Amino acid sequence: MSVAASIPLLKNRIYRYFREAGSPHKALREFLNVELKDFDRIAIVGGLVRDLARKGKVGFRSDIDIVIDGEVEKVTELAGRLEATPNRFGGFGWKSDLWKIDFWALGTTWASTNGHVPVAELSDIPKTTFFDCDAVCYDYRAKTVHASPDYLPRLRARTIDINLLPNPSVEGNLLRAARRILLWGFRPGETLRTFIDDHLDEASFRSIADTEAGLFQSPVTQAFDGAAELKAALLADQLTSLLNTAANEQLILPGLRDLRT
């Protein structure tokens, strides 16, 4: 499946995803409709909406992120009742047999609490993400998608850039950039190119390689001898051509094309 042709068609993809049969979808609906029933406005953010926009349901292989437009105290009470654990970005993490869900009160999102972006309603969430490909959310109750007019065209152009530069995890975003560029075949925009050039050195390379090895079954950074080699691949003008040459596929990672989901 290709990138959604329009926001209404993306909304239909998301709606159908939540209506599917099967234990995972039923458990997710139960969490949203039962555990969060006291909140009138909740938004699905992060990978689910992005990956449904990018490739449909086959593209989504991650956790669920939720922002709740509600009082901080009520969200904290919910976390206590669920025995959710605080995460380092001001929210809470909850895990079941089928899902790992992170959730935040709207007023405690990192970009808001650190004064980078005013966040007053769910439609402000796309302004808060580090990557532009993540700058989208789905208002679950209102069944509305919030994104900039150029969101889907940028996905179709296979570009990735920085949406909001201040961020709480430079190395985490270096790793995300590397995996998205290499596995998705996306080209970095100018701001992201500068970010990679400024921050990817031998120390950060070793750190993100160790982190990736612990988090993913198919790490990509292990194919590179060091920061300079990885940086050259990430900043190559024509990454698709680079991956399509047999010699460079051996240099980067045998079978890398099969991992690009």
C-alpha cells in the first residue's frame, strides 16, 4: 500500500484499523473506550498514525502513544489506577500482553513544559514533534486528523526533516534518523542533514549502535565501521541508488532492502 492520497483517505485507514476484528484491536478499543472513558478528547500520536499514512496497517510495528486533553491530576490518577510507570518525558507507560501504551496529559508534553511550543488543544500536537513525518495526530473521539497541508506530499516525496529542533534525546533522534533513512529509503532535509553532521561522532555512534542492538532484532548500524561511514551513507545525495548497487549493499548490510518496511 502506498502513501495515503489525502487526509480523508488517511482518516478512513485509521477508522478501519480501529474497527478490525482480532484480539489486539479489541484490546486497544477496550483501553480507549473503557479505561479512557472519562476523557472527552484523546489523540493517537506517533507511529500508528504516521505508519498508516505511509504504508497502511502493514507498516505499523510499534507501540501506541496517546495524548489526553484532560486535567493533569486526572491523568495521574488514571496512571495510578492502571499501575502505569512514569516515563522520562513526563508521561506514563502501561503494558499488557498485547500492547505497550504511553500516555500523557496534553499540558505535560515535553515541548510544552519546556516552553518550546504553546499547546492548548489536540490540534497543536503536530507542532511538537522532532521529525516532520511524526507531525500528525488522530482525534479518536472526533475522528479527525490534524496535520499540516504538506504532510502527505512530504511522505510521498520520501523526505524527512526536523519539525522542532529542541528535543530531549539527541542520540535517540540520531538513531531514529538512521533507521528511517536507511530502512525507509527517505532523504534527509537540510536541517536534519546539519543535525546529523553536527552530532554524529564516534562517541554517539557507539552509543546508538549499543542502544539499537538492545532494542531491535535487525539493527542497521552494526553494518558500519564507524561514524564517518554511517554519516556518509545517511547524507548521500541518492540513498536509493546507493542501496541498489550490489557493491554498496555488501558494504552497508546484506539484505537491507528486505528490512525497509
